[in-house]
Amino acid sequence: MAGLLDTGASTSFIPQAVASEMGLTPRAWYQVGSIHREAKEPGFYVVLTIEGLFEGTVAIVEMKPAYDFVVVGRNVLKHLRLVFDGPGGMFELDRPGQAD
């Protein structure tokens, strides 16, 4: 599934349809907000895999309205190293200490 890296999001999000399809049971409610709205949304614990970079159990919040991608927030990004080169139009994402 496609994902969006969001350094401004404190947590990660999963599309509502995917949470329903997987039969996930809410474990907590999270206060989430954007420039458009604030709400309490259900949260789940899932094993998230970003191939070659990260695998672990993380809290992930249901995303409304429905989108077809996940949002990877700082609760996952804090385990990775992200280098952004705006003028060069490139970025690097790896694990600290990972061999090139």
C-alpha cells in the first residue's frame, strides 16, 4: 500500500476501509486534528512493515475521510533517518547504522 511520510503527524494513520477489512478492534481513542477539523478517532495496535527499513508494533489511528494510502507519522519516523535535499529534488530514508 502506498504511504505518505508526514513529519508533522505525531502518529500514523490507516484508511478506514483497511481497518474494517482487517477486522481491527479499537484499543484506544486518539484526539486528532488538522486545519479542517478536530475529532476523536479509534486507534489500533498493528504490526507495521516498511520493507527493509522498519517492522514493529505501533499505534495507528483510523483515517477519515477514506483515503487509499497510509500516513507514516513521527511514531514510526523516529526510528528512521530521513534526509531531504530540496534543491536536488531527492530524499534518503534509512535506519541509523544500516549499511549502504
